Amino acid sequence: MKIETALIVVKRSTFDRLEHDESPDGERLRRMIESGDPAVAGVKASHDEHTASLAAVRAVIDRLGVRATETQQIPTEPVDDVDLIIAVGGDGMVLGVSHAVRSNIPVLAVNSSPSFSVGYLSACLPDGFESTLLALRDGRIEPKTVQRLQVQIEGRPVVEPVLNDVLFCTENPAVMCRYRIDWPDGHELQRSSGVWISTPAGSTCALSSAGGPILPLTAQQFAFLVREPYSPPGKGVFLRTAVLARHEELHIQSRTAQTSVFLDGSHRRYEVPFGHTVSFRLHDQPLELVRP
């Protein structure tokens, strides 16, 4: 594929943020780092590893003559004017970047701190970046088409496509969540701590940790899992987990005040008022993810 232009989105490390944090908490954490407190022992080491990785990525980009724009700000508007998006960081960076991709622009992620980050969505480590980029350019590897979720609240689409998962729950984790869940094989009134709804990419994370199914990365499916379901004595929960196909939908109607959906982690939250229904289906625009 043609790779003449690229957008490089770089994670801002915890150490870098702390260096510019003038609050009492920032000062306290800096003192902990300077004193070698084991609670924050990895913060500086992770930053140094990330910095070295970024330098390696920049060197490759310069050597190959790719015209690149670099930013530490995750795009808030759709990106559509480059050949490739390069995310330098961990999986959280990939998730943030993916929300701005509404086209077929591939995303290539470099796990910049592999000693401290899993990097499941990454294409490579820093020392493999050049070979991966060349293989992509020469057609020896192709991006994988990875499904995302379309979320609607009372019929209104949420703008961000979801790459990993959605958590439907109350805003206070100590409050039981009440709702009606509908899927192609039935419906049920439930009480639980919430519901995970996951793409194939996200199925290896919270969904599987809670006992749900792991889906192949390129499967055209999504899955849900009820967290910690409660039923009165003598009764059971019929719908606990299931896998849905491309043209199927899941609907959850809130029967609790102060319910929300959290998209791809804790940073993107949408309120679901009492009586409103959240709908889930596969998004019409999947993500082209470079992942050999």
C-alpha cells in the first residue's frame, strides 16, 4: 500500500504528566519517584523505555521519507487525510485513536513500553517497526479487518465506534443495576452489577476475565456477559452470555436511575436515563488494524 503520509499519535507518559503537574498530588508523587518508593518504581523506567521507542520510530520515518505529523493529542475529529495512522503507546492509545477513524485508513500500533504494557492490539515492538512498515508498504502483510460496535441510546447513535467493549452499569458501583435485556432468542428482566458487551478484539479482556467467550479477532460477531447476576431464591437467570452475529442486535432498557455506558474504558461515558434503551450491533465501518 502507499505510505507517503502518516499521522503519529504519541502517548504522554505518566512521568511526563507528573513533571508538569503543579498540584499537591503531583508534587507528592514526584517526591515518591525521587525517593525510589516501590509503589511508583516503574513510572520513570516506563517513561525512559517509551522515549527510546519514540526516537526509534522517528528515525525510521525519517529514513523512509514518510511525511509525518506528530501529536500527543488524541484526535477528536475524524482523520481522513493520511495514508496511515501510527499509534505509539499501549492498547489505551490504540483505543483512543480508533474513535477518530471513520474510514479505511489503517492503524499501526507500536508498543512503546513492552516491559510494562501488554500491547495486544499492537503490530510490533520498536525494533520491529521498520520491518513491519516495509512489509505493509510492499504488500507482504495486509491490515486485518476488525469489527467495532455501533451504540445507540434511545435511537440516537453514539458517534464513537467501539473497538474493545462497553460496560452498561450504574454510576455507583455499590448500586444494583436493574434492566430488561432483549436479544434475538428472548428477553429477561435482570438485576446484576452490569453487562459487558464486547467486540472480538475486546473479548480477551474484561469479557473473558469475567467468564465470557473469546472470539477470533476477525470474527464478524460480538458477545455479551451479565456481571454477577442476582436472582431471588428459587429463581434463576436465563440470559447470562451469548454471541451475536453481524445482523443481530442487543437491547438493554434501563430500569435504574443514574445508569451509564462506558466506552472502551472509563474516559468516554454516556448517561442512560431511566426507561431509555441502549442498542448494540456491529458497526458499518470496521477498523483496518495492522497486526501480523
